[in-house]
Amino acid sequence: MKRNMLLATLILTGALTAATRDADLQAQVTQRLRDANFDSITVQVADHVATLGGTVDRLAKAERAAKLARKVDGLAGVTNRITVASPRTDAEVARDLTHQIRVFPFYDLFDLVAGEVKEGVVTLRGSVRLPQRFHDYEGLAKQVAGVQAVRNELEVLPTSSFDDHIRLRVARAIYGSSALGPRYGVQPLPSIHIIVKNGNVRLEGVVLNELDKTLAGQAARFAATYFNLENNLRTSRS
């Protein structure tokens, strides 16, 4: 009898200790989030696992809140159930996303990135030269208000000195020409993008008219030695 009572006491004491520890962890996580101005996030801790709830206006905030919570010592895990809620339309999100891509300091004429938005979900498509840019653009999309999720379908182009040589030669031929340079070379973000993969060249972007599209193709054709050229330039009137 005494043994059973002792066992029951130990179990009760252990349960109380665990509950006290969970309460302490919950207080720590809550305070850490409050210090970071995440006042709308709720925290529940059970069995040393924190469950985050509440709403934020963009995906980056939900991920940052979970990251902050994971820094609390003693937690066995974090379950992120924060939802993204925003009154913004897909068109508004897409417009903001496009602007953020264009003003990104490392976005240049050798990359091509576009985002499609449907019900708050962004799908990134295009090609980038450097592996880190794959993650950079995904992070950029998550920062846009109204974005609930990101599907990153960007292609990372192979590292190749041969391709780099082609890029520079084609860029000089197009933007250094007397016909195209004065119209397109002075733009903060050049509208003619040069995508090179394994010695194959694609011209992407927008030009004013069919003549400029033809001139860009001609300039690229004789600029360097490569395997294939695709002129996918669109005109602003199309």
C-alpha cells in the first residue's frame, strides 16, 4: 500500500514538474516573441513542444516567429500553425512582388525571374546564375505582404566560364550597338535579358518593336561562338 502511494506521489510530482516546466517554457517563448513585436502570436507548450498560433500579414513573419521560438533552450520542438491573413488581392501582391524583384540589387540582365500569384501562393519561375540567388528570391517573395506560401521553381544555371564568356560578348554586342544601346543600355534595369545555358543563348524580355527584336537577334548572332540562339523577346505592343 505504502509502495503504491509512493509511486503515485512520484508520478504526481513528475507531472507537476513537467507542467511547471512547460509553463516556464511557454512564458519564455511568449516573452521572446513579444520582444520582437509579435503580439498577435499565441503560444501553447505541452510536453516541451511549443505550438504557435495567430495571424500575420506575410509568410516571412510566420517563419521568423518560429525561428525565434526555436532559440528557447529546453524546447523539444516547435509546431508552426500561424496563418497568413491579408486583405490584399493577388493582383496587388503580384505588382508588389514584381517591383521587389526589379529593385533587388543583384537582379541583372543575366538572370530572369518572374512570379505568378494565385490565392496568395507565389510561384517563382525563371533562371538564375548563382545558387544563392535561388534562395534570395524565395526570401524576397516571402517578405511581400499577402504572400501565404512560395513555390520556388527557379532554375540554377550551370557554372561555366564558357557560358560567362558568351554572356559578356552578347551583352556587349547588344548594349554596345549604336541602334540599341542608346534606348536600352541607359535603363536602370536593362529590359533585354541574356540567358546562357551550356552554350545555348536565349534572349528574353521586352523591346519597343519588331525591328529592335530583330536587331537584338542579329547582334547576338555574330557576337560569340555558341550552339543555339532563341530570340524570345516580346514587343511592348504585343
